[in-house]
Amino acid sequence: MSAAPEYFAEFPIIAFEGEETANELAYRYYDKNRVVLGKTMEEHLRFAVCMWHTFCWPGSDVFGGGTFDRPWMSHPGGTEAAALKRATALDFVRKLDLPFYCFHDVDVMEPAADVAQYQRNFGMAVDHLEQLQGETGRKLLWGTANLFSDPRYAAGAATSPDPEVYAWAALQVRSALDATHRLGGANYVLWGGREGYETLLNTNLSRELDNFGRFLNLVVEHKHKIGFTGTILIEPKPHEPTKHQYDFDTATVYGFLKRYGLENEVCVNIEANHATLSGHTFEHEIAMANALGIFGSIDANRGDHQNGWDTDQFPNSIEEVTLAMVEIIRAGGFTTGGFNFDAKVRRQSVDAEDLLHGHIGGVDVIAAGLLAAERIIEDGRIDAFRKERYAGWDGDLGRKVHAEGTSLADIADLAVAQNLAPRHRSGKQERLENLVNRLV
Amino acid sequence: MSAAPEYFAEFPIIAFEGEETANELAYRYYDKNRVVLGKTMEEHLRFAVCMWHTFCWPGSDVFGGGTFDRPWMSHPGGTEAAALKRATALDFVRKLDLPFYCFHDVDVMEPAADVAQYQRNFGMAVDHLEQLQGETGRKLLWGTANLFSDPRYAAGAATSPDPEVYAWAALQVRSALDATHRLGGANYVLWGGREGYETLLNTNLSRELDNFGRFLNLVVEHKHKIGFTGTILIEPKPHEPTKHQYDFDTATVYGFLKRYGLENEVCVNIEANHATLSGHTFEHEIAMANALGIFGSIDANRGDHQNGWDTDQFPNSIEEVTLAMVEIIRAGGFTTGGFNFDAKVRRQSVDAEDLLHGHIGGVDVIAAGLLAAERIIEDGRIDAFRKERYAGWDGDLGRKVHAEGTSLADIADLAVAQNLAPRHRSGKQERLENLVNRLV
Amino acid sequence: MSAAPEYFAEFPIIAFEGEETANELAYRYYDKNRVVLGKTMEEHLRFAVCMWHTFCWPGSDVFGGGTFDRPWMSHPGGTEAAALKRATALDFVRKLDLPFYCFHDVDVMEPAADVAQYQRNFGMAVDHLEQLQGETGRKLLWGTANLFSDPRYAAGAATSPDPEVYAWAALQVRSALDATHRLGGANYVLWGGREGYETLLNTNLSRELDNFGRFLNLVVEHKHKIGFTGTILIEPKPHEPTKHQYDFDTATVYGFLKRYGLENEVCVNIEANHATLSGHTFEHEIAMANALGIFGSIDANRGDHQNGWDTDQFPNSIEEVTLAMVEIIRAGGFTTGGFNFDAKVRRQSVDAEDLLHGHIGGVDVIAAGLLAAERIIEDGRIDAFRKERYAGWDGDLGRKVHAEGTSLADIADLAVAQNLAPRHRSGKQERLENLVNRLV
Amino acid sequence: MSAAPEYFAEFPIIAFEGEETANELAYRYYDKNRVVLGKTMEEHLRFAVCMWHTFCWPGSDVFGGGTFDRPWMSHPGGTEAAALKRATALDFVRKLDLPFYCFHDVDVMEPAADVAQYQRNFGMAVDHLEQLQGETGRKLLWGTANLFSDPRYAAGAATSPDPEVYAWAALQVRSALDATHRLGGANYVLWGGREGYETLLNTNLSRELDNFGRFLNLVVEHKHKIGFTGTILIEPKPHEPTKHQYDFDTATVYGFLKRYGLENEVCVNIEANHATLSGHTFEHEIAMANALGIFGSIDANRGDHQNGWDTDQFPNSIEEVTLAMVEIIRAGGFTTGGFNFDAKVRRQSVDAEDLLHGHIGGVDVIAAGLLAAERIIEDGRIDAFRKERYAGWDGDLGRKVHAEGTSLADIADLAVAQNLAPRHRSGKQERLENLVNRLV
Ligand SMILES: [Co+2]
Ligand SMILES: [Co+2]
Ligand SMILES: [Co+2]
Ligand SMILES: [Co+2]
Ligand SMILES: [Co+2]
Ligand SMILES: [Co+2]
Ligand SMILES: [Co+2]
Ligand SMILES: [Co+2]
């Protein structure tokens, strides 16, 4: 397989040139070697380009066909086309000077019509990826199996009413997890796009949840069996394509993990767009995952606040990312996780250059957010106010509440005995928001 | 206390008169003694009138003052007014011929300025309620404490940054729980309207969740200590008045209960309006609570699909209620729970009669939904299709998946060995929806 | 062209069998010859099957490929396949015993790579449709041109930044309008799915609106030139595929028409799903169109209240349709318009039979809604209350307000002179909703 | 009336101190004398403090009572309290060194029980305001009448079913408009919070729209009669408190104005929060008002993207405001309009200082947005790309489309003759978004 990746040939490797550069194809904030809060930006942010939207999506939507004219899409079914796509993808990551990429099994392989083809074609793809990783020095942030595009998954994969579909899902996940392990992947992701329902009228919720819980337990067991030490991640999303998805949001995933005994085995891959679709802010989902002990990784895709579907756009709000970054730092930063871009350029953005603009902009927005978060942390006023606000909980009464043996009646009696008449104090929201703006 | 409840004097006791009655102040479907699926409608539905919106809310909204002219509101601070309100409320429940009522502590008492007044005024109210229950033959579905209206709770009650506020909350909950026990209440509810946050900038999520978990454990412990055998219920809601409420939806509450070891102690009181505000259907929340083993009770208040706030309207869709009722029956029906109306008539509905129209309409919509659900269950086609759809899980492969010792690799190998090529089958959604319409 | 339509061969012609029939493939409410409010149901409802979702959509969505196995889709590019699709479609309408069908140009023709092919292939299609109309006795409710699927329309058609794209749109609309005229179509529709913007950063709003207004004027002029006497319709939608569509809702379309002098030339084709996506109820859009004098026709597709995209489902709520039907009757009913089903069966509904279930259910829900609306109109209580509520406007003061020469000061002075102190009266919303439920 | 405004006594006049100041009670961007694009910032932005939320709202919400402890609220019904409120308000504007304030009639006056009291109390208030304007050097951006809080307006004011309510509205608007004229106000605003409906069942849409159109015509006529040369403004909002408000958004208001012949007489006062509630961005509403020729003024209140009600928060996103400011500049900037803050501090923000933080933050966010917009305009790349994108419309084909006498057929024939095959070109959305981030 010697397909030469020419698609981005005209573009140089993207370099850090600083805030004042006039070059639109340079980083203005992302200086990979700059140390921020004790780690380099590269170590902090662990950026990954995703194969799915950037190399496989043809620019189609529900109302119209593909608009992109990528060389590897002209013969989508061919062995050569698949190889060219893989080679171009890793070349693109190298051009962006980002450390990681990530993929679904079907993103990287020639399409397969049956089990045997699936195994053969995916095997060839993994061999090639291993070679390309060596040649380009890129690493794998995570692998995953696509359990949603094939018609067989129309009614779910691990939650399909048909156990044969479940078995196909097991085959794909086993293959993708083994491949991720072999390729040195840092995490393995499950996105349950079809794990939900269209109508309760034909759905046995309880049975589907139990099948799903069983599946996840089998995946975790397999991980340990093969010695994979990366993190297993679930990416929450409330709905779309389903009417309701079981992995609705971080809190829902936590309850699910807890129910099936997996809260110490599985973390979440939080997508900004899925957060807002589920009625939360991006930073909320991170803070909640941190509070619940399941923070793992980030999918940077943002949504559009006026549109109720998954627009999967590149991040472009430094303000929003700063608030998310503050929560990531509060969570201790990434261990195996990182920032992946599973974002898509707009359907009208048909030029090769547009893929660069999308990624460069996304990288820089996040890097600028990290720098702003550093300023907020180092400034310390917000954290100090927050700490002071809860100071009572470190005092006598706060300790008494949590002391062993204290009862509801004890606390109520104390309120009576001391004739407590607590005054509400200002939460200083406007002041704190001003401080953020001062530091972004 | 001899306040004579005259407000509804002109109205007779509301009776069942059948579908064809021309009387707008009669039940057309709710025949309390009719046996449906083995229980009378009264036993099935366990209707309760709530004090809060029906007797305390003056018809105000964020943009305007109260429009109602209720006798007990003219001197809201008085002892007499509070007594009149209680007496009128139980008289109203009697007029509707419904078995239950429910209340917040502050709904039934003269306002209190301090701890001592709180205890005295609430004590008087409970004495009077006990007497009124005897006189009118009405029972208490649940009691609760209002931990959201007083300015002291502006930043939360059990999640307040100030432990003195927490102590006040403990006092109110202890009082309301004791009163509920004494009055023979079937359940005790916690609605955490302020248990959430306005901005993450000043919020310690982890600390607030732990304080909240501690509080709920103390409540459960107190319940057992006093011998209350009713159910402790949490009413989920995603937001409003807070930006984010911790009891977002049923799945979130489940995760919270599981985390703090309370999943066998606490159930949910599901409100239709809160379900839709959190991005779910009403029936979804019931089905999910059933699957998770925490289904408790129902707040019938519906929302408006075009308005993004809690409109708390009386139910008026038999179609929607039928789907919810099917899930309630699948969940085994109510044990201690029931249907409460914490709904409000619209701000323009200023007549006494409008309170009757609201409740009669709500009761009849739910009763009609129960009858439709009975037809659906007895028809059996929907359940039969659903059962058949999962039949594979009762076969060899399904059993193998769940057998002890089966691994992911075993299942994947089986897919390969048998060259599985499952075909997607129709989910028959349109047919099932037609069947529902045929039976509503 | 003699392609034999065999796809629905096993199904009989769907007949009215009444409410109690056990036959799931029969009408329970739609009795085409039954007279309702002075017209037969067939004349009232003017049902049409749409080619687009029922015969062209392969069951794909953004996350997965087609699930349907229709004979005419196996070779989508072929002359024979296009003919088979047309023949099957008209046979299907005949099987449903509905009077109308409707189509986009590209729905009915072999795909075309250039202008010449477009003209030839569409011409062949129209010849064949004319023949099929004769053979099956079906009529055309409306024709339209697809100005959104081809990549050329990625940035709009009449609002494209490229006038060559505008010229292509002119070609397609001229062709489709001429064809509609020749085939005896009752209306011609424009759905501006791409007439909007993705980002204001690259958009000249004013220029696009003017180009769009010019286009619509040219279409109207052409209609008159060729002697087409049907109605030109615009189908409002707020967004999707665009971030913002110019035809946001009925009120927006009215302002647009008024601005370009077309308010007496163009009406709206209101889709239930687009209504709810734009923040309105279905019945609101009809009532507003009626008030503004631009009510035309209906696309019956409903949405899902929890999902923020265009799910285009078959109607299944008699309650919702009844309220819409009341407004249609208030608007005087259809003249050239009718009810079209551009709905799609769910992606899992892969059987031929499912297309029947979808349409039969939709027809019956609407027929039941018509019968309920008849009862509401004939009962008269709701209209009587509404009339009485405004009675003051027929009195002295009301007349004075509208009298020529009355000034603001005159009215204010009158308020002072008479010391007006109007009392708010009940709007009786709960009572009215109960009345509706009594009559549905 | 000599009530001494002491509430803000401890605070100095807020001054511009530059971006690096450590003083949280100083402006960092708002340098009122700095010249930006040919005008000083003060002339550009024309900031106004609103009485309503800042001096009248007690910190209540639907679930709880007032939390604020303002001296003028302790005896809300008193003559002295009203005077103190007025004096404190204008002192506050002076402290902020902003040029304008604005008010509803009832904000500034002692409450009135009847027509006579209304006239007397409002008259006293206006006298006092005139004196205070002189003393403090502050000016009136706009006046308005509160036609939504009093119970009489529960069913609307100009759209009330009761003409006596309409007459009361005429009285208030005449008074408020006369007062605005006398006080030298630059605009007069109508916010139709109750001009809409709760249910179509009791609503005569057509009649209400006609009454509303008549009212607005009377207002405009009165304006001319008294010689008021300011602008009449309507503030669009989609709903809340009503289910549906007639002034849904800018496009809807335009259609309404056009229908009643007022499109050259009335402009819009666009609120950021109302824009997002209606499904649009803030900048969209401005761009649309500009395209339609009705851009007037701005209410800076923002919403919360996760909450579906009118949170009316102070602006805190420089990114969002920058995009809005670009559209304001494209619209030629304000003439009589300006930026008003009708925002409320959060219910927990109970300190006097919090009112300062809210306003200072809001002012600075908008000032920073203006500076960013200046950079974007001066950079020119975004505008240049936009211009180039439409270049074809300045060419032969574009001109031909708009030439008199060109028909649809002419354009279609041209497409055929030239065998047009236009290629879609990149809209460069990612690049343009990056450019914005570079310049914010
Ligand atoms: Co994602
Ligand atoms: Co996504
Ligand atoms: Co409730
Ligand atoms: Co509620
Ligand atoms: Co449609
Ligand atoms: Co649609
Ligand atoms: Co406003
Ligand atoms: Co507002």
C-alpha cells in the first residue's frame, strides 16, 4: 500500500507564530512546548483529529447529497481508496503538528459485506495504520467501533431486540478494542448512537438496559483479559438518531455504571454539543463528571444554540472553552484522555484549506481557553470567594451535620435552641462573571 | 377555629354522571367504584388536591400581581385566614369527592417570623387539619416542607453554602415529616426547587451533592425512627427556579440515590411538566422509574410544548395520559403513591368555578386514560408484538449472552463461526400508534 | 414504459369499514362520501400522497444508510427504475383510494447530469405521469421543484450568492410549474429549504431577500402568463437544513409577501412539524394564516416534542388535529389546498405494509379530527363564549375606538370622565379545554 | 420632595481606568470620550439604566419572595418611598456616569387605585423627574407605560377583549407619551407583554390584531399631534407571560407594521434575550431589522441558553456582543436609540454593590464589543469576502435578473442556452469565524 497522500501537499506544517501573526494558517495560542500550570500545552491538551467527520463524511445532510470532492471518495468501495484515506489522514495530523488521531473501525477500512470481509479488511487497515503511526510519529487517542451506520443496527446494537445483532456488535467491539490495544491507543470509546428507542410502544426498557449493562461488563472484562490499560469511555448524548438515548448525559451514565457495578471501570467522553442538547452547559458536564469521579476525555464539537440537532461544529468560543477548561483543571486535567475534534466543517466548506481552518481555529480556541483558565486559577479571586462561601461547613455546625451519630432531630433541635435566623448573603454572580471577562 | 368554608357553598358534590351528561360540573369517566383491572378507580388513581397552587397562589406571575379574590387571601398574615384556608381546602376536596389532599408546611399555617412562631403556628395548623380530616373524611397523600420560598433558601436548603440554613431545613422537614406521620400521610415528598446552582463560578458541586446526600440519609433515618411507614419521594425537575437542579430527572435521581445508598429507600414523584422540561416524555419518566425500581407517585401537572417554563397546567390530553397510564400499569400501579394535582388554573381563570373545572377536567382526563389503558392491556396486541420482538433473547443465543462464563470473545467467535448476517426487522411503529388510537 | 407496479400487489384497495372494524388495513373514520358540514369528507380533506418521503427516501439518516429494500431503488439511476417508481406511486394512491398525489421534479425523473438531460428526463416523466393519472384516476394536488438536494444549491437557490445557481432554479421552477399546469395541478409549492443562511458573517441579508422577492415575483408573473389558475404556496420552516430560513413561519412569510407586493398572490402550505419547530402550535399557524388572509394548504407531518429536528412523522394525535381542523373550518376550509402527507415512516419501518399503516393512520386521525371539529362547531358553546367575550367591542365604546376621527386623547379622556375601573373576567380556559375533550 | 439618596453614598463615580486596572469598580473599556469610528463611545452606545428591574423588582421569582432590602421598598405604597426611589435612581445613573435612564409610568410613581390617583401620582413623579434630570444632568432614553402588571391587563391591553381596558391603556400611554415628550425623551417604547393569547379557544386573533393595529395608529397620530420627534419603538418578544405574543420577533413586527401602514413610523427595540427565546441570535434580529428598515434601539438583557424563560441577565459575552455590534454598525449605528439595561441582578445578588457590578460589567462588555467591531470593520477581510461572494450579482447575469422586462422564462432559457453548470464554492465559515476570534 503506497498511496501517496497529496491532498494537503501544498500546505506546510502548521507552526506556532504568536498572537500577532498575519498568517491565517498558523497557531496564535497553541505553542506546544509552552509550560502552563506545570505541563506543556501538548501534554495538557492531547489534541486528536478524528477520521469520521474529517475524512469519511462527504458533506451530505438529510436534505442533500455530498458536496466534497476528496480523491479517496471517488471510489469509496476500493482497497486503494481506503489506503489513500488512511495515509492522507495521518499526513494531515502531521501537518497540523498534533499528537493524536482517532477512528471508528469502518472509517479506516474498505467496506465489508460479511463477517469474513470485515475481519480481513479491518486487519489490513490496522496493519497499515501501525506502519503509518511509525512513519508519521502520530499516536492513537482512542479507537471505537461504529455500531450505528449499518442497517443491522437500526434498532440498536447492545440494545437490539435481536441477539444476532448483539453478536455482530461484540465482534466489532472485540476487533476494535484489540486493534486499539495493538496500536497503543490511550482509550477505547463507546458511543451508543442507536442504544435507545424510537417508541416505548415496542420497547422493553428494562431488558434493553440489562443487555446493555451486560455488554459493557463483557467489554471491561475483555479489556483486562488482553491487558489493555487505557480507559474505557462512554460518550453521553441525549438523542439523535434515537428519540431517546440511554446515555442521556453524564449523570445518567453514572447511574447506569453504578447499577451495573462499573463506576470504577468506565469514564465519560464529554461532547460540548451533546451537553447543550441535553440541557446542560459544556462546563456542567465536566464538573459533574469530576464530582462523580468519572471524568475521562473531551469531544470538542460544539452546537448551535438556535438549532436543535447535533451540528458538530468546531469550537469557536474562547469564553465557553475557558469555563470548561477551568473545570478540567479542577478535575486534575487529563490522564489518558484528551481533546478530540470529531467536528465537521460546514457543508459549504468544500476546500481542503477549510479542514485546516477548522482544526487550527479549534486548536487555538482551546489553547486560548487554557491560558485564560491559567490566569483565572493564578488570580485566585474566584476560587477564594467560592471557598469562603462554604466556610460555615468547616465550622462547628458544618462538622456536626456530618458527624457520626448526628440525627435530623439533633440538627432541628439546634436550630430551635439557637433560634437560628440565617441571612441570605450575596452570591456575587455579576462580580464573578466580570472577573472571568477580565481574565479571558 | 370555626371558620366556615363558604367559598364553594353554591356547588354540589361532584358526581359521576357518565359520558353523555350535559352537566359540565360532573364526572364523565371517573366512576370511583367502577372496577378496572381488578381495583376500583378510586383505589387505582388515589387523587389528591394540592394546597399550594389551588389555595395559596394568588394568580401572580413574574410580570404581574395576583388576580384572584379569595376570602382567605385578603389578610394573608392572620390566624383566621389560615384557618379559613384549611377549612375551605378540605371542603373543596370533599366537594370533588376525591380521597386525598396534600400540603407544604407553609401552605397551611399562619406565616412565621422565627423558629418559635414556626413551631407554634405549624402545630396549630396540624391540630386543625387532624380535626378537618375527621370531619370531612379526607386523607393525606403526602406532606412536604417548603424549602424554596423564604429568602433564606435563595441559595438552596440542603445544598445551601450556609449550614444554618441547612439546620432550618432540618427543622422544617422534621416538623413536616412528623406531622405527615401523625396525620396518617401515605408518603412524604421532597421537592428540591433551590437544590441546584445559579452559576458554577461560586458553586462547589461535590460538596453540595454530599451535603444533599447526607440530608436525605438523615431524613430516611428519621422516618424509621418515628415509625413512619409511608414512602419518601423526590420530585425530579431539571431547572427553574435554579439554572440547574440536582434532581434533574428520574435517571439522575437514581444515580444520586445509588451513590448515597438510598435506592431502596426513596422513590420518585414524577411530574408530567418536569418530564417534558427535562427533554423526556411523561411516559418515559414512568417507564424509567419502573425499570430502575423507584416508581412512586405522580404530579399530574402538564406543561405547554411551546413554552420553556413550568406552566403547571391541569392535564387535558387523554392521549398523553393513556400512554403514561400504560406505563403505570406495567409498573404494577401505585402502592402508597397516587395522582396529585399541583396544577394551577390560568391567571385569567379567576372564578371559584374555574377551580372546579380544572380539577374535574383533570380527574376525567386521567380516568379516561385509565380506561383506555385497560383496553390496550386487554386487547393485548401491542404487548404481544413487543414480546415477540425480543423473542430471540429467550432463545439459545440470548441465553448464552447472559450465561455465566460467556466472554465477549465467545460471542464474537460465534458471530464468525455462524457467519451471522442479521436482517433488520420492522419495528412497526406506525401500526402500534394506530392501535393506540383505536383504543384510546 | 410498461413497468408493472407489483410492490403493493398483495394489498386490496383500502375501504371505509367503520369504527368497530377489526381490520387494521381499513379506514375507521374516513368515509369519503360522508357529508360533514355541507361537503363530503373527500371534498373537505383533499388528501394527497407525496412522492418524496414515501417513494424516494431510502431510510437513511445522518448517522446511517438506507434500510429500505424497494425494487425501484436497486438501480436508482435507471430509466426503468424511474418509471417503476412513478407507476408504483400512483398505484399506491389508488390502493389508498385517495384523490391526490404530489411531487418534486427530481422525485419522478431519472437523475440528470446537465441542463439537456434535465429537460429530457423530466419531460419523459411528465408524459408518463399524464398517462398514469388517466389510468388510475388520480389528480395532482401540487407540483414543486427540488431546489435543495443538489450540491449546486448548498448556498441557496433564489438566495444563492451565484446568479448562475439562480438561473438553474429558474429553469427547474419554470419546468415544474409548466408541468403542474399541464397535469392539472391544483397548486404549485415553493419550499425554500436552502433559502436562508449558515452564518451572517458571509451573508448579505438584504441582497438575498431582494433576490428572493424578485424570484417570487417572476414565478407569479409566469403563472399568469401560462394561465395557471392554481395557487402559489410557500411552505414556512424556521431552519434545517439552514441555521436560519427566511420563510421562518407564517407571520414572517406574510411580512415578506407584503414587502414584495405579493400578499394577494401567494398563500402558505403549513406543516405541523415546521409550526412546532418555529415555536408555535399547528393550529396557531393556521389561525394566523387565516387572520392574515394567506391560508392555503397543509402538510400534515408532525414532529416529536422532545426532538429538535424535523422528524416528519405521520400525524397520530386526534386531539392536536381537532384543534387544527377547527381553525381550518374557521378559515372557510380548503379551496385549492388539501392535506398532503410528506411524512416518512420510521427508519425501522421497512415493510411495504408500514407505508400503508402510516397513511391509513394519518388519514383516519385527520378524518376523526374533522368529525370532532364538526361536533365542536355544532355544539357551539366554545364559539358562543368567544363571541360573548368580545361583546364590548360591538358596543358604544368599542365602536367609538374604531370610529374615524377618534384620537388617543379622546379615549383617554373618556377613561377619566367615566372613571373606568374595568374588572378582569375569567377567560374560562379550563372549562373550554374540558368542552373540547368532551367533543373529541 | 427632598428625599436624600443615600443608598449608593459609599460608592464614588465610576471612572474609566483602562484594561489593567485592579479596581473592580472601574470601567476597563468604556472610555466615554474615546473616538471610535468617528464618534465618541458615549455617542455610540447611549447607555441607559432602567428603573424596572434595578429599582422596582424586589428579588422575587415564581417560587419565592423578594430578597432585596432596599430602603424605598420598605413602604412601597408611600409618597416618600416613590420620591426616594426616583432620587436614588438618578443618583445611581450619575454614579455610573452614564447619560440616560428609562422608566415605565408605574416604576416612578406612588401606586394608584383609580384614574384620578393615577393622574395625580404620575404627575407628581414627572415633576420630580424633571427636577432630578436638571440636578443630575441625566437624560431620558425612553419612557413607556406598564400595561402588563395590573390585574386589569390579565387578558391584554390593546388586545383586551374589554374595550374599557383598552381605554385605560390609552390613558396610560397618552400620559407616558406626554411625559416622555416633556422630559425630552429620545424614544417612546411599547412592550406588549400581555398582547397575545393564552389559548386560541377563547381568542379572536383577527379582532385582536385589528384592535392592536388601531391602537398603534392612534399612538403614532398622538405623537405627531404633540410634536414629539422621538422614535416609537416596539420591543419584540415571542411569549412569556403569554403563551404567544403578537410581537413575536422582528420579522413578525415588520409584517404587522406593514399591514397597518406603520412601517415608516415605528422601529424595534431588540432585546438579546427575546431574540434567543424566539429562535434567533441577537445579531440576527439586528441584521433583520436593518434589512427591513426598522432598526431602532437595543435592550441588552441576555438569556441563558439552557433555560427557556426570560432570565434578563446583564450581558457578559464579549463574543456575542461583538457580532451584534458589527450588525449595529452595518445598520449605521443608533440615531435616537441606545443600549438600555433592563437586566436584573440575580436574586441572590442582594448587595447594593451588586447593582454596580452588573451595570459596570454590562457597560464594559458592550464597550469591548464596540472596540472589537471597530477592528473587524477596519481589518476589512470579512466584509471583503462577503462582497466578493456576491460579485456575480454585479455582473451581466445578475443585472439581467433584476432588469425590467426579464421573465422567469428568459432566465430559464439562458440557463439552457449557456448550459450552465455552476459549481458550489466554499462559504469559508471556519475561516471567517477564526478571523472574528482574531479580532475580538
Ligand atoms: Co462526539
Ligand atoms: Co455530536
Ligand atoms: Co410538581
Ligand atoms: Co411543575
Ligand atoms: Co413539509
Ligand atoms: Co418537515
Ligand atoms: Co426587555
Ligand atoms: Co426580557
